[in-house]
Amino acid sequence: MKHLLPFLFCTIAILLTGCWDELPIDERGFVIGSAIDMDDKKEKGEYDITLTSQFVIPGNLSSPTQDGGDKLAFKNISATGQSAFQISREMLGLTNWVPNYEHLKILIVSSEVASEPYLFSSVVDAFIRDHEMRRGIKVMISDGAAKDVLGQTSETEELPSRFINKIMENNVKSLELIEPVRIGLLHRYLLNESSYLLPLLTSSAQNVNYNGVAVFDGKSDQQVGTLMGDDIKGFRLIKGDITNGILNFQIDGELMIYEISDARSSIEIDAKNKENIKISISIDTEGYIAEMFGSKSLLDQAYIDKIEEEINKKIEEIVTKSVETAQDELKVDFFGFSNILRQKHYEDWKKIEGDWEHGANLFSQSTVEISAKAIVRNIGAPDKVKDVGMER
């Protein structure tokens, strides 16, 4: 018993002891978004960058039953230097908050920074390396100043970073948007030296728009171009694994909308002859007619067959255009064909690795064949909306 009491006192003392280095929560500055812009280009590849951090002001956040008033629920603080890590520490002298990045949702980098060879991978290094950073941070590029995007207010959301974070999730119903790229996946791209795409944002006087992607050369880690509209659709169709998205096409001079409910792709590559590398892409889709013009009945199987054939032609046209943009204009393989070669044809890949996107640029010389097979599973509630002669 005499040994038990000292043990109990020691145990209680340990349990009641606070953390000596714990920081009060009201002194923490929770950063929810960050933006990186170019400040000054120096000689010999040296640059000054501006890091903008968006701090949340919890007291100004409105509750469901209380209006937040005119006070902003965030504060953007900017500082300039050569290193993002160094700048984040210098922010200690600009605010009474201690920056905390554990809740960081988005990282926006300006195209001006992203277009400089090797600079992009350097400025995101701190966000990959720092133990406070989460692997789920969404990374995107801004067409213009990144800090302007981070400062864009919205009528529907008090925190710009949270608004942009939600925009990134809107890809589920559009073929013209790519899935969010999280910093964990970006790290993998950087390690593999694979070319890749990142979401591209533009800022207007009234809103933030997400309607394009930035294309990166995997070797130099610099932005080499952008994709819009059908070129993004072609990329998505080649990658496959689509559960939603629409295609507009013409049939008998009338517009029809095909909504994809499922799409899969199969890619075969023959690289034995490096002078004539052949890439075969098969794309299978299933979906339904979401909207149609005209007055023909969709109960006619011959007409459905014709519709499916027109869908096939449209898919092949879109994908062909996307491949031409990659091969002829940008000359980078952002489709991931190099990963297939590395995984399935390693011996052939080692022979051509240095000349795939650079040197002889065998990717641009490759022959790409595309075939599509569409199935219309559903025509909607009615077989037609208008009778003949009532179209106009």
C-alpha cells in the first residue's frame, strides 16, 4: 500500500500537467489558402516571389442564425522573398497571429511563376516537405495574379479559399473540367518527371472562373500551354473512368445531347519499332439522350443506331483534335502514354525514354488510332416532344 500511493500521485500529476509549449488557440492564425506570385526576376535564375496567405477571422464568420455584418471573415497578408518557407516565417512580424497551415485547402500559383523553367517545383517544395501541410491540398494555376484570385469575394461564401475549393469539386458533371490535383499527386508527377495538367483559374471583376487547364512539361516543370473546351474533353475521354458528362452533336441537321453515364478507355502501345510507334485507343461509352431538337421518334431502332454512329464520330473527332494539340502544338504527352510504356513495355521504354518528349520527340511522331463505341441505354421519359411540322 505504501508503494501504491506515490504511484497514484505521480500518475495524477502526469495526467493533470499541461503541455508547456502549447499555443493558445486565439493566438493561432489558421491559413486556409495560399497564393504565389512573381515579384522580381533577377539574373542567373534567381527570383523574388510574393506569398499571400489567407487567414481566417473566426469571430467574423456568420452563424446560420446571425448575419456576419460587413466585416470580412478573412485577412490576406502578403510578404516577399526568395523562399516560400522563409516568407512564411517572416509573416510572424506582420501579424500577431502565428501562421498555422494544418487547415490549408488550396495553393494557387500564377502562370508567370509556373512558366519559368524549374521554378514551379521549387516554390511548391515547402508545401510538399513541411510536416504541417496535408497531402490533400488542392493545387491550381491562375491566369493572372494569384493573390487577386485569393482576394475575390463571393455572395455565397464568406471565405474565398473555401469558395474556390468548392469550385474544384464541380468537375463531376462536366467533361470540360479535370479532377482536382492534390499536392500528394503533384509530388508523384514531379518525382516521375511525367507531363501533367493542373486546373486553371481566371479572375474577373465579379467572379472566379474555372474553365481551363494548364499543361506542364514534366522534365522542366514549367507551364507550356493551356487546354480549353473540346481539348479537355478529349483528354478526359482518353483517360476514361467517366461517370458524368455531356456531348453535343448534330444528327439530320438537328442538335442532340448525349449524357454519358459511364465511359471506359483501353490503350495499347506497340513500341518495338521506335521509328513507328503505334498507339491504339478504344473508348466505350454508355448514356442516354438528355435533350433533342426535331420531331423524330426515338423508338425507331434504326434511328438509335444512327444516333450511336453519330456519337462515335463526335467522340473520335474530339479525341483526334486533342491528340493533335498535344503532338503538334504543345509536343508533350499529358495523356500518360509514357506511364503505360514504363509499366507494360519497360525494355522498349528504356530505349526511347530520352527521346519520348525531348530530343527526337518520338511522342509527336507516333501514330495514334482512335475508335469509339457508344451505347444509348435510355431515351428519357417520352420518345419525342414535338410532332412533325411543329418544330418551329
